[in-house]
Amino acid sequence: MNLLVTGTPGVGKTVISKMLAQKFNLKYVNEKDFALKNSIGSFNDENELEIPIKEFERLANEFLKENKNVVFDGHTLCEMKLNVDKVILLRVNPDDLELRLENRGYSTEKCWDNLFCEGIDYCKKHVLKNYSKSKLIEINSNFNEKLTFLELLAKL
Ligand code: DAT
């Protein structure tokens, strides 16, 4: 089983992906680590790695051909078509997301950018463009990690 976990930064992708990896014995792959390992992408002025979508997609699909039980974690993944069985889209309400991003030390501008993305369903719109509806599992991560995970397991 190959899974993809996506959503706006701060929605809880890493936490849930690692829980999935543990529960189903999957190899956990973070998009940034994967890009750096494959020497793709470049850092912008804010020291964020900008990932070239098509190149990443090609390398990740090659990786998925050779590695069968993988969970990919990343917000850019919504913009590409990876050969996975399920796409898990995490959502969170704006107040919780703002708090999480502030706690992370993000600048006001960066917090607003991400709140805006969540507000306009940026990741969802891309996911629906790139993956069939039957593959999509959309989950709110507003309460706590265990509850979110249980809700997800029931839908998998
Ligand atoms: P992401 O990988 O999407 O950027 P994360 O996994 O690092 O997000 O989690 C961001 C913060 O949110 C972190 O402080 C833990 C908290 N969190 C994660 N999942 C949660 C959930 N389901 N319910 C409540 N808080 C959660």
C-alpha cells in the first residue's frame, strides 16, 4: 500500500504520516528530504526549498515502482500525480492553523499566506485535479492526533 499525505503546512501531515508508517510498517518519505536526497529544487530568499513539480513527480514515481509500501508526506505533493493507492488530505480550521503556525515561529506574512491557501482550498483543488475522487480521504485535524488517526483508519 502506497499512501500520500498532503495539505497546507501545519495541518498535521508529518504527525499522521509517521503514525501511518508505524501502524502499517510503511517507509516514511518526506518531500523535502526526498528532493534534497535527489539533488533537486533550490532555496528561495526565505530559505524554503522550491520543488520542481515535474522532476519530483518523475523521480517519486520511479521510487514507487521499486518501493511498494511507502507513505509520502508533503504539501507540494497535491500538485503532482503520484502512483499511490490513497491520497489523504488533512484540513484544519483557521484559528487552530494560525496558532500552530505562530507556535512554529512563522512570520505574520507566512502565516497569512498559509491561512489563505487553506481558506481557498488550494490543496484540495489540486488534489481533485490530479487524483480520482475515489482515492481521496479528507480528514479534519482540529481535535487531537489520536482522534484524527482513528477517524482516518476508519476511512482507509
Ligand atoms: P505539517 O507536517 O502538516 O506541517 P505537523 O505534523 O508538523 O504538520 O503538525 C503541526 C502541529 O500540529 C504540531 O504542533 C502538532 C499539531 N498536530 C498535528 N496533528 C494534529 C491533530 N490531528 N490534532 C491536533 N494537533 C495536531
